[in-house]
Amino acid sequence: MLMAVISDKGYVCDAQVIRGLDKETDKKAAGAVRQWHFQPARKDGHAVPVVVTVEVSYWRKDGELVQFPATPTLTQTQDESAH
């Protein structure tokens, strides 16, 4: 699991492992997340930076790390001003 800072433009500014497996896998997971782009969070109608937690799934074949997920698909946005 990683903690990521998402800018008001939707770019990942920082990604830190908060619960990992091993150094190699953790480094690759953080690198993959840093390449993602999100729809910016919004508050009162304006884009704002946020801190989020991200769970990264991966696959191993014969003990070797073979694939990290591509950029996540945005499934829902939430405008906090609506609450």
C-alpha cells in the first residue's frame, strides 16, 4: 500500500510505500504509481491537491515480478462542496 500526493493538476507528486513486501517490489510499485495521472480532486468547485492511499496489485511468474498495473481507470469523482 502506498501513500500518494496528487497535485491540483492530477499528477502524482510523491508516492511512499506504507506497507510493502520487499525493497525491489516496493520500488517498482512506487515508480508505477508516480506515472499515473488522476482527475484532480475538487473542493468548492476548484481543483485541489490531495493525499490518497493506493493499493497496488501485481503479478509474479516463477517468483519473478512480471507486471504492474497500467494507469487506473477513474470510476467516480466526488465534489466535496456537494456535501
